Amino acid sequence: MLQINMADVVAVINSLVPYLVTAGVLLLLAIIITIAVNKKTVHVVATRKLVHSQSWLVALVGIVVAISMMLSGPLSTLLNNATVTKYELSSSTVAQANKLANSVEEEAVTLLKNDDSNLPLNGKKVNVFGWGSTNPVYGGTGSGSMSTQYPTVSMLEGMKKAGLTTNSQLTKLYTDYRKDRPQVQMFAQDWTLPEVPASQYSDSLMTQAKNFSDQAVIVITRVGGEGADLPTNMKAKGITYTNNSKDYEDFKNGEGILELSQTERDMVKLVTENFKNVTLVYNGANAFQFDFLKDYPQIKSVLWCPPAGQTGFTALGEVLAGKVNPSGKTSDTFLKDITKSVSYNNFGYFAYKDADAQAASYIGFTGKEQKSTPTFVNYAEGIYVGYKFYETAASEGLINYNDIVQYPFGYGLSYTDFTQKMGKVTYSNGKVSLKVTVTNTGKTAGKDTVEIYYNPPYTNGGIEKATKNLVAFEKTKTLEPGASQTIAISFDDDDMASYDEKNAKAYVLEKGDYQIMLQSDSHTVLATQTVNVPKTITYNKASDTHNGDKTVATNQFSNVEGDVTYLSRANHFANYAKATAAPTDFTMSDAAKKEFTNNNLYKAADHNDASDKMPTTGAKNGVKLSDLRGKSYDDSAWDKLLDELTFNDMDNLIANGGYGTQAIKSIGKVQLTDADGPAALNNNFTGVGSIGFPSSTSFACTWNKDLAKQFGEMIGQMAHDMHVAGWYAPAMNIHRNPYSGRTFEYFSEDSLLSGAMASNEIAGAKTRGVYSFMKHFALNDQETNRLSMLCTWANEQSIREVYLKPFEMSVKQGGAQAVMSSFNYIGATYAGASSNLLQTVLRDEWGFRGFVLTDYFGGYGYQNADQEIRAGNDAMLATTKVTNHITDKSATSVKAMRRAAKNILYTTVNGWQYENGTPKVPTPVWRVAMITVWCVTAVLFIGLEFLTIKRYIKRRNEAKTAAPAASKGGDVQA
């Protein structure tokens, strides 16, 4: 669940001030009038009493009205979310979800090494070393957190369930050392790895361990989360870390957290000196640096166990025990030295030194005013991300592959052996087709993955192309020993096209020979055949667009290239040193400054079109939202419905889109709930959560599209139980760098693998009527500065081929109906205000129909609803009043509001909750209470007013018959 944001608290308080001031003023006036109207100032008793009574009655009504306006105004969204019925999962759903989650992790666990067939352990006793064994990584922090509602299977419990017996004395050593895991939260990170120093392993304990078993398992864990990237230098300023010993430091200057700490190194040395059969389990989402393995031949087996969710560690136990044959494949490349990563120098914090004029202030997470100044990151490697660089660089002679890469992308071993035979590759009518026969030649049942790559023709200095490009993959069913399965593979030839940003400014499939390669991973070729494209095809005609685009894809991001030297394959990567070096220029260009906008610089009136005509609002056409279900986006009935909306209806729908969409009573739009969580559904207001599944990285390691589809379907089932309409997931940004904090929430370094997993999850949820907010759109591939004005510079080819491709697949193949835009800037334009991204590419080119929601809306100095709705960002993920409301009421603005409202309503009415007409929803408890107070106040007011008037009349009548005042200056009765 998300943590309380102090900025929201401050925003809420600020929004309440006018109402609280009004109530306070009324109360003060009543007190002043009561004191001022006394015997000296008003001699007539009846009049004095009447004024006192009326002042307090007016104050009572005014205070009730002010409080009611406060509740139904700035507090309404929060109160609606907090008081909705707490719908929870059924026991049947819980059981099904747990079973599926375990199946996912069974195929996610990846065997990286297994010398001498050390694994499986086959029910043996085992010594489990490493503090992480008692504090494993289930998911990530922030939106990736697990719900505490359901039982969690720990790593040691998973081993026990699989029949393994672990050494309890070792476990006690770790739990006594520290029971909790240091917090890596959204707003503060403690990166401490509380590993027991080797000196604290007594001789008697090690003797007991050797007597207990000759098998040892070492567990190394790393956690990541929303809000911070993993530290590349543990000695850098601002890093919180507590050493495990006063005798040494765990990390030296320049060492990152994806390397072993000194305490871990000492533990590995201790274990390998005492045991000849050692298994290393790495539990984390980020690709770890395994350079130390060469020094310890006793480590015969290595397992990668990505974050396992609430029940997935059962699967790890089953793999260790041999009850499950591992079939995972790496979703990323593992390097021997992460500092050699192609993006290492261009990842992290880089601030402009001359952009004070582009700065803006806002209320930060702490509730205090903060200043945001533009920062930047250069995607200088271009299309050469992950394996596409290492494979191409090796082929060009730039690197010695074996010196750089520890485990390739798509790599994974098994407890059995497989052979794969490639059938004839055919190329006809724009489609490449082949069959691959997979045979289990070993002695254990298992699954294997068929990976197809292509190597396109390349002209030196021409369009950038990698030598290895994953183009298709399929996973086999479980094959018994001796069994075979023939897998049919086909893909369109334009899947091999490259984007030519310089000349054609379109996708181009160049003529020449294309190698079609069957591989066991990105490096190991099993078989190769060639297809020839006889002539170059340029996809720049409406009659022949790329990959089914609705309009021709042409340059939209030329201004995002910036002043960056991009890595080129030309002349064997001749510019490698310059292109991949750390930035030295920290000045913002004049062109960027001219284009740059934020809340200080953007004025809606400057962007109005005088020719726009004011749309109709507030009409009484009698059309209900449910009448539009199933109708096309362009159906004329939408205009009649939209004419009924008032400015306030549209503004509330747009401004208060946090964790759900708002009700509009006049058209039968009910409030709907959307839930957060990449691996679950988490309602941050009711506290209700679903079963937490393995991480997105885990899904990618399965290489099983069907499991992704089943997960989407399960999300749909859980959403029905929890009365959830939309899911803030899946996230499909790219593992551009191993240190990215949100790696667990994203799938892979490869766009095709990411897109295949994401689109299947979305398609699965859609079958149950749940719309998925694919996120974060786009180029949000690091956490550092993501909330600030982070200007992301990238060339058009890499944007389209690498970073947008998973989103494109999710729209075209998954049928995505909702999008969450990202915090970062695309070049000098905030992503949530980029019409090129949200209108031209998303809607015009890809044909997306649905609505776009911001990432969490805190203003931050650059988020404002006026700008965003005009660019195609329809709703603000806000629950409090900041800059999320529409302030401009021009015709241009209202037209944009109308379009945004249509996009939101189109998505919601086609969700599962409108299947049977307008859903019946109970009136929120707070509103019932408010109405009750109104009624009580009305009765009280009428009663007191009647009594006051009655008493006034009585006193006045009595005065007429009473004697004159006894003395001058005394009370007068009437």
C-alpha cells in the first residue's frame, strides 16, 4: 500500500481553509453580536432576545452549510474512497490466485549454473546461509507492496513445504541478528544489508552445520522500489547504510549495491571453505554482478529467484527439491562488471546549471514548499539497449563477449536436456513462417522455450541495426522424456523493419538477406536460415502502414533528440567512447528553454483558438451513460450525452481521477474504483488488497505468454470480488540499466518480451471487463528525479523501436483501454502534456480508444489540468485540490474538457460494472450522515425559529399591558 503523502495532507488542509474560516467567522459574529447587543445598547428585552436567537440560528445554518460544502467539495473524493464498502476476495478466488501465483514462480525460477548436477537436492537436509533467507524479497516497495491481509509463504517455509529440512540453528543466528528488513520506501531509503559478520559464526556452529548436511545454500537478496534507483556508489552523498562491523566497511567508494558487500564476501568465503557442494540463490529483480563465481568452484549451482509474491517461495522450494524442473530464462543480460553497462554513465542524477528561469515551486511530499529545477538524462546508447548492444558490439569487434557477459539474455538451464530442430523457413505474402521441433532427450519431464532472432542487412553508416533481435518466442508444454512438440512460428516481415529517422522519416524494411536464427539465448545460435527481401519497402503510404498503423508513422520526436551524441554502429562503433561517456555539458540549450513549460510558464489563454465555438452544456436530453455501452466511439449518441454535462460535471470528472472515476448523477455515471499495484490490486483507502503475485520481472522470466494471460484473467476475477473497475498496471518501461529501482515492476530489457507479457495481461483482464492502465507512458525508465522536471533525451528510432513498442503492442494486440502517463518530460515537454505522444502516436497512429490518466498528481510545479487536457491527458490522478482543476473556461478549454470526459466515459461504460445497465450503488455513509445532519438542522431551525418568534410575540404583548419602566435607563419590555 502507498504511504501517506504529506503534500496531500497540506493540500487538503489548504483546501479546507475557506470553509473553516467561513464557519469560524460565523461563530465569531454570533459571539460578537451576543456581547454587543446588551442592556446598554438595546433596552428592549424582546428585541435583544430576538437578535441573540436569530444570530445563533443564522450561525448554526451557515456553519452547517459551510461544513456541508466542505464535505461535498474538496473532501468528497477522499470521503467517497474511504467509506466505500470493503469488498474482499472470496475464499475460492484466494485459492485459485495462490495456485496460479505458485505456477508462475515455478516457471520464473531460472537455473544459471548446475555443475556436476548438484541440483536438485532430492529431499536432503540443507544448511541455508545468509540473512536474506529469513527476510526474502516478495515484491517491491511503494505501489508494489504486498497486502498484509493474506498469509505469506517465506523462503524457508517454501523449502519445508517441498520436503527439505533446514538448519534451525543457522536461522536463529539471522533472526537474532535482525528480524526486520531495512526500509527502502518511496520517501526514504535505508539500503543496509544486515548480514552477520563471518567472525560471529562460531566454530561449534560451523561444526554443527557440517554434521547437519554436506549441502549448503547461500541466499543473497536485493530489493528495489518506487521513488529511488539502487545506488551505483554506496559511498555517495545521501546514501543511508549501516556497516555490519566496526572493523571494515561493507562497500568501498565506487561499489554499487548490485555487488557483494564485504560481509557477504566473507560469508561466501566461509561457506565455500567448509562445503564442497554450494548452491547460490539470488533473490531480487535487478540483474546482479556474479563476477565472484569464478573464485569459488564450490558454488556449483546458481538459481535466480525473482521476487516471488506472497506464495511463490513454495515454487523455489519445489525447484530446489526437484519436484519442479526449472524452465525460466533470463529477462536481462547479466554482466561480469556492471560498470561496463552501455548506459552506466548516462543513468542517474544530472542537473542543469543554467535553468533557474525554468524552475518552479510546489508543495513537496513533506508538506513544505520545494523548488523544482530541470534535470536531464541522455539515452545516448540509442537502440543498443541490453543484449542488442553486447551482441552487436561483439560482432563488430568492439568487445570480447566472454569478458563482458556472465549470462546472456534468454538464458536458462534445466534438469533435463532438449534438442531443437529448425524446419524450413518460408517467406511469402509478407509473412515469415517456420516450425521448430523440440525433443526432451533427458530423463526428467520439463519445458523449453523456442527463441527466434533475426539479423538484418546493415550498411555502414546507414540505419542503425542490431545483429540480434528477438522477433518471436513460444514455450512448450511439459515434455516427458523422449517426447517431442512441434512449434509453429510466424511473424510479419515488417516486424523486421527499422525506423529511419533521418531520411525516410518512416519505418523501412531494407532489401537484402535477413538471417532467421533459432537460438537457445541471445548469444547461442542453434540453426540459421536466410530469407531475402527483394526490394526496399518504405511504410510511408496510408495504403501500406507499418504494423497496421491507422495513419503513417512519421517523425514526432525530432525535438527530443537534443544535443546528444548517440551511439552508432558505423565504423565498428567508432564513437563508442564519446557516446557512452558521462555528460560534461550541463547547460540547457536555447531551443529546449524556448520549448520548456511548467506551471509558471504555461498560460492557457495563450493557446486558445478564437474560432472555437462554445459547446452545449447542461442540456436535458434524457440520455444515460448506460445507453452508450457497446456503441462505437464515433456514434452520434455521444454528442447528446456530452451536451448534458455541465462545466462542473466535467471538471470533477477530470480533476478527481485518483483511484477511481467520479459520479455524475444526471447521466447515471456512478463512482467507480480503480486499484493500484503491478502484481496485485490494492485499495489505498479501504486497505483491502488482493493476493500479491510474483513480480513483472518474474513473469518475463517465465517466457510464457499463456501465464501472463491467465494472470490478467485472475486480476479480472479479483477485481469483480473487490468491485474494482480499473487496474493501475501493467507497467512496461524498459530495464535500461540494472540499477533501476522499479525493475521489479517492469518486465525486461527487451521490448518484444515486455510487450508480449504486458499485452497478454491486458487482454486477460479485458475478458473480464477490467480496463488496465498501461504505464508509465513513456520513457520513465529510472526513478531518480522522476518527480522533478526530468528531461529525457532520446532519438526517434530508439523511442519507437525500444521504448514505445511494448505500449504499441498493448494497444494493438492487448486492446488496452486506459493509459497512465509518466512524470518525466519527453525532451522539454512533460509527458502528460505531449500531444505528439498522447494524440498523434497513441490515438492517431495506433488507434487507441480510451482515456489517459496522469501518474500521481501532486502539481510538482509542472502538472496542470488546463495544459494536459488539451494535449490528450484526460484525467488527473488526484484526490485533493492542487492544480488539477480546470481554470480556463474558454471555448477551446471546454471543447478539450468535453473530449476528455468522452474518453473517460467511453472507457468506464464499457467496463464490467455496466454490463447490466446503470450499477446500483449505495449512497456513501458520509453523505447519508450529512443529509441526516441537514434534516436535524432543518427541524431544529424550524422548531427554534418558531419558539423564538412565539416568545418574541409573547414578550411584546406582555409589554403593551405592562407599566412604564420603573426608572429612566432601565429595561423596556417592548
